[in-house]
Amino acid sequence: MVMGNQVERLTHAHYLEVPTADAASHDGDGVPGSAVAYIFTDDEEDEGSDGKDGGRGAGRRSGGGGGEGHGGKGPPKARGRASGGEEEERGGQLSTNEVELSAFHIDECILNKTLAGPRNSRGTVEPLGPLSELLPRCLPGDLLEFSAPGEVSLWVVFVGDGYCVSLRDEAVRNETVEAAGGGRSVRLVSSCYQFEALAADAIVRCAVEQVGAAGQLLCWANSECFAAWCRYGRRQFKSGSERRSDGRGPYALRLHLSGTESHALQFHSLEDMVLEKRRLERLGRQRCLHEMTASASTASSTSSSSNSNNNNAATIASTGRWR
């Protein structure tokens, strides 16, 4: 496993964009409309797999756009500090519409982002809340996530004394946590990824050494990839670090949206998986359900039409990719 904090500029060919929705549509942050195929499963069918099911399904997303560090719109610049009441209201809005996810590399769980609470003692994250309540509990090397309804989240590395390092507005910045958050609700996300973390001083050093990097020196697609790279030292969080090949990718993202139903997407790189994860989180639970229902309906209609016309040009291949 390659580690380190060296900066290299990597390039790679992106997936062909194969939209399942209107190709001319764009989300609010400038990301093209969804280009993902969904496989609908029932978690009850997977109970015998001892939690090691890789979320086998299909999903392919265009490799471009959306990252704070590569031209997509990132979180807004720091805004006026919101009152505690406003922060709590925002946190409440998010917690009722949040998407819960898990991710796998082959059969190994590498991400578990589920809300902790009375109904789920195994949850890895708390509901979003005011910064004033969380800051006293933060330790150097912790990862924090700032979110607001309908916005792409901002991940930062806490480096101590009220400061953090993050990738936003296409540059790596060292600033106060309050300035980075801009009044948004926040929570700890240090336990979401299941990789072994570096020592706290190494995490802080990795983050601080990148301060000032911008433009061609950036090799992370967004703030989450940057923060996770600092904490875990894994090159897979850097853009273009994994080769894409034909066939099914080794990464699976599973969305847990309602009851026992889950939806699985498959990717060839960790970067692509994170990009789609962040897009779905910005959409929220209800819009994700609507999008996936529409995708399933389109797939069903296309399949029926193809069978009746004896035309296989628009069917879904066994690899899970749209042809």
C-alpha cells in the first residue's frame, strides 16, 4: 500500500457519460444529470452473508465534475455566523432527509455512514448540530463535515486551536473552523471510513504541508477526498490513481433509504464512488428515491420495448452498464 504526502498531478480518461436522465439537465452545483444505473435489492435476502455482501449492483457515473478542487462549485464562501437556533433547525432538516450509505471494496466494508440514535446503536455518525457544541470535543486529526440542505458538504481536517485545513474554492486553505463552516451544521466523520488512520501528528502534518496548493497542484477531486487522504494516507483518494478497465468495478456503494430496501451502485475507482456519494447526499433521501424509481421505470420500459421489437440495442448488459 502506497502512502505519503507527495503531490503529483495525475490524469486519466473519464467514463463515457451515459445519462439515465435528460442529458441537458444539471444539478445545482454544476454536476451533469445522473448517469447511474441502479439495482434494487432487499437487505433481508442478504442476511446470510454475514454483512460481507459487496453491494453487488450496477452503477456507472461520468468521471467528471463536481469537485471543489477541479472546477465544480464547492461549498459557498464563509458566511455570517448563524445563531444556535438556526443551526439546530438546519440540522433537523438534514437528519430527516439524509441518505445513509455503506461501501465495499470487493467484500471488505470500507465506508459506513449511518446515523447513530435510539434506533441504531451501531451508527457511525451523529446528527448534524451546532459548531459550538462540537468544537470542545474535537481533537487534532479529526475529520469534520459541514452541511446544509441542498448543498455539497465540506470536509475539513481539524488541526487544533480552533483551526482546520480543507480543500475549498479550488485551493487548500488553513483557517478557523468557524470561517470554513460559514454557519452550517457540523459533525464528526472520523469513523465513517473503515481504513486504519495515521497517527494524529501525521494527519495534521499531511494537511498543513498542502496549504496553498491550488490549480495544477491539486490532485484531489473534492474536500472529502482530500480530508480522507490526509487521515488515511491512501493514494486511492487521489484523482486518477486507479486504472479503469472493462467489466465490473471493485467498488460498490449501497444506499439504505427505506425499510429493508437498498440500492447498489458499482464503480471502478474510489474517486468515482465518492463523487457519486456526495451527489446523492446533496440530493437527499426523497429526491434519491424519486430518481431511483424513475430509473427503474425507465429500465423496465426499455426492456419491455426491446423484447417486443426483438431489439437488444437498449437493454441492460449483464455487467450492469447501459448499452
